[in-house]
Amino acid sequence: MLGLRTTIYKVSDMDQAKVWYSQAFSVKPYFNEPYYVGFNIGGYELGLQPTDVLAADKGDSVLSYWGVDDIQKEYDRLLNLGAKEHEAPTNVGGELMVATVRDPWGNVVGLIYNPYFELPDMDK
């Protein structure tokens, strides 16, 4: 295993989701087709795929957490963009903080403040 490469969120309106995720992550997509929209988020892939599944029918059995420097600020910003509360910022040990919101299509988007996490040096 090489590590996480892509997190995909299924959405019912690709055009609206593309705009929302561009604002939420402050980046424009690098790949933009009707069947897939891809964003580069700090070297990791955030993908959007179309679906007919209603938001109410989506579960939250798998969570991806996106690293942030200020979890409360980012949590509040996503709520202001139209996300819904899922789990408020919570300390989970030491300085680790996690939070989750539901995007406008019912997907759970995780946020994590983890000052202990370091990316591996791939040059070694």
C-alpha cells in the first residue's frame, strides 16, 4: 500500500458541486468532465462523480479527514457555504481535533487538525 490517493464524493448536481467544492477548498478543478471532476488538494485527489442517490439515503461508514490549520475557522466557513452540521470540532487527544460536516449532497466531509502528522519523505 502506498497511502491514500483519492477521495470521491458522489453528487446529484455536478455543476453546483463543482462550484461548492471550488469554494470549500479554495481551488479550481484540474480535470472537468461530465463523468468526473478532479481537484488537487495538497497533492491528494478529491473527486466528484454523478449519482442519482438522494442525500437522505447516504450513510457515513467511511470518513476522509482533510487537514486544516484552524479547525473551528474551517468548520464555520463550510457551514457558511451551505454545509450542515454533522460533528462539531472535538478534541480527540492531545492537540488532535476532528470535525465533520455534510455537504449539500449529504456527503460527510471530515476536517482534522493534527500537528503530529508528517508526510513521509519519498526521496529516501
